[in-house]
Amino acid sequence: MVWALVFLLSVIIILLCIKIGIMKASSRGIADDLKDWLKTDTNTLITVSSRDKDLCYLTGVINDELLNLRNEHLRCKKGDDELKRAITNISHDLRTPLTAICGYTELLSREKLSDKGTRYLNLINDRTDALKRLMEELLSYSIVTSAKELVLTKVNIVSILENSLLGFYGSMKEKGIEPKIDLPEEEVIREVDEGALNRVFENIISNALKYSEGDLKVTMDTQGKIVFENTSKGLDNIVVSRLFDRFYTVESANKSTGLGLSIAKQLTEQMNGTIMAEYDDPMLKITVKMSGK
């Protein structure tokens, strides 16, 4: 009798171990399928090899939520595409009346005006210039966000940064800024899209010139880490934490539209890099790190 009981318990234990093993294998299969689903654009549902009703129920719930997630993703993508098209259309539509306004203000500037009239005309010119900049950045943003995948090739990012800095030489001289530049003498090779990385550097440098109190320091190490630093009073950690947000505008920078750094962030991440901003009053520091892949 005892031996029969022992035999029965042994059989039960073996069957339980087999079931546990099957459930563990099925759980790993569900986890692997879920990872693949999240990484790829597929409508294939998750399957389970086990007939265990609890695992089947869990798989059904996961599939329902994944379908909801897919529908939400498609809805958001459609809305984002519509927004990009609207921005592009608005930017194009604004060009004609804005060009006409600029033409009339140019004609008006040739007329003899009173001091008050001249002051008002200058205000109009300032506002139209700001509107033109906003329109161009809106158009640039829609183009960047709608563009196809970047083409990554191995290039020397030191030379790209040097060329970007040279492009701002005139603007720096006009503002009385003598940049301190420390770049490695050897090449730093990274897989990037050359045009996109140049755009990233240009947007960051342009941002630095807007906020700078008269200085700019740019350093790069051999690991592909680039740091842009400048004195910028009047900012704080909350403002700096939002510099990469779309359309966020810093009030103290009346020429900023809040798009340049957002574009820089998107392009950097598309090239497997990282970008971050830090503020240690009064120093604003933006750090870009390009992956060594």
C-alpha cells in the first residue's frame, strides 16, 4: 500500500514537473513573441503552444491589448501625418501674403516718414522677420519629420563640426564672440548621415548664439562626445529641461521658435546618438554623444 502511494505521488510529481516545464516554455514563447511584435510592424497575433486555460486566457488578453495598441498607433500616426501636411500647407500659404507685406514695407521705407512712423515701420519689420523665421522653421520641421530614413555612412565627425563652426564665423564676429574650441587632432569616425549631423550642429550653435552672453565653448573628445557651453543668464532648470520640446519658446529669446533643438534631438536619435541639456547657473551646456556603432 505504501509503495503504491509512493508510486502515485511520484507520477503526480513527474506530471506536475512536465506541466510546469511546458508552461515555462510557453511563457518564454509569449515573451519572445511580444518582443518581436513590439520591434516589428506586424499584425501577427501571439500564439501559445500550451493548452493551459490560464495561459490561453492571458494570451487572449495580451492580443486584445496589442490590437488596441496597434489601432492607437495608427490613429496617432494618421494625426501626426495630417499635422505635418497642415504645417507644410500653412507655411506655403503664408508665403504669398508675407512676401506682399515685405514688399509694401520696403516701398514704405523709401518714403519720408515721421519719427513715430519710422518707429512703427521698424516694429512691423521686426515682426514680419520673426514670422518669416517661424514659417521657415515650421517648413523645415515638417520636412525633417516627414523625411525617409537617414543614410548612415562612416565619416569623420570632427570635420563636420569644424565646417559647422566655420559657417557661423561671421555671426560670431558680429556678436563679438570669440569661441573657445578644443577638438581632437585625430579623426573620430562614426556612422552618421553627414547632412543630418551638420543640421544638428548648426541648430545647436544657432541656439547658443541666441542665448549667449558673449561666449561659446565647444569641446569634443575621441569618444564622440561633443559639448557646447555658453553663459546664459535668466534661464533655469525647468526651462532648460523643455528646450527640446516642440514649439516651446523661451520668453527671453524673442527670436526663438522652439523648433531648432527639437529637430536636433530627433535627428540625433535617428542616428543612434543622444543629446541632453544641463544648466549650472549661469552656464548652459548641451551635450551630444554619437554612438560608436
